[in-house]
Amino acid sequence: MWPFGKSTADRVNDAINEQPRLKDLGLQVQERGGTVTVTGMVPNERYVGLINAVAGGINGVKNVDTSGVTFEQQVAAPAQPAPDAPAATVTTPDLSAADEKLDAEVKEMEDNSRVAKAVLKALRGNVELADDPIDVLQSGKSVILRGVVDNEHEQRLAEKLAREVQGVASVDASGLRVAAGAKELVKEKDTSTGDTVYTVKSGDTLGAIAQKYYGNAAEYKKIAHYNNISNPDLIQVGQKIRIPG
């Protein structure tokens, strides 16, 4: 569940898997210190623009490193026939139309990505929303707000600010939910992984922690399993607990 337990790398990976041209390529995503590293093979260099456009609107992403992305090799030229053999007729598909379509798609996504980044900047620049965990995804000329805010006022404010950004056709805020204390719940992070970490306080139980993050105390089993806690009734004050997605 984003934002609790969803690292930056996980959320970039989710966004990539929602992009039709990227979802089946098996790209790998890692993140450290705000730099997202994407590795894997794509059909051609045009796909790098898609990757940058998709990753750019994810909260917490400062840079995208695609140096580990490789491109499928071109089909090797057919072997030359023997001198006495009849020449084979070789046809190659005309990829110009497909390439032009992809180029246009990448350009559109890059333009839309700039709009999404402008929305994210507007949210980060607002004193009430600056520390709220909100992602801005793009869907054509529309933007999708996903994350958590402290109250309904902040929810309405986020949608209003997004609508005011030039180039935004519409705003889908259905993925922006309200959870009191959201800013505090995501404040502590493991900087190497982006995972949300909770420090156990006096009086805490795994059930109470699960209620805070998931709205369901029964999810304590997920937290216990993720942290290799054999006895859910035995947690210690000061203990660091990672919150799984």
C-alpha cells in the first residue's frame, strides 16, 4: 500500500508496469538517495525517453539513470549465397511508420511528463502539502494524484493546485486518501532503500501499528512476517520495524 511500505523503487516499478510499451519488458528498478537506476533491454533508444517520462513524476525521484538500459541488436545481415546459387530475395520490414509513431508517443509523454512535474512542484511548494507523500502520474493530458494527506482540506487543496497548473486537462484524485498523521507516518525512511521504517514506542503493539498504516489491525501478521518477528506480542521500545507494501 502506497505510501506506507512502498519504496521509491517499488512505485517507479509500478508506474513502469502501468505503461503499455514498458510493462512487459522486465525492466529492473533500484533507488538510492533519490537516484533511480533502471536496467534491462528495450527495443531501441527511443524507449529511454519513455522511461524518463514515467519515472519523473514519482515523489522522491531526483535523477533517473538509464545507463544500464541496453537495446536489442539489429537483425544480422543474411549470409551471402554461394557463387552458383540463385540470389535470394530478402525483404526487410518498413519500420519508418512504427518509428514515427513511437517518436510521436515519446514526445507526447515527455510533454505530459513536464506537466506532471509542474504539478508535483506546485504540491511540494505548498507549505501545507510539502511533506505529504503524493505521487503525480500522467494519463494523457490528465494527471493522477496518488498518496495520502492528513485531512480532507489538504485533499481538496492538492486537487485544486493540480487543476491550476497550465496544461492539465483534468485531475483524478481518487487515489489520494486521507489518513490523520500521514506526514509523521512516512517521516522515517531507510535512505538506502526508501522503505518506510517505524520506531516502536511505549505502548505500541503490532496490531496498533498495522491500524496506523493500513487501517486494519489484522494486518499485523504481514508486518511480523516481513520483519521476521516470531512472536508478535514481543516487540521492544526503540525497535525499528519496516512497513511492507
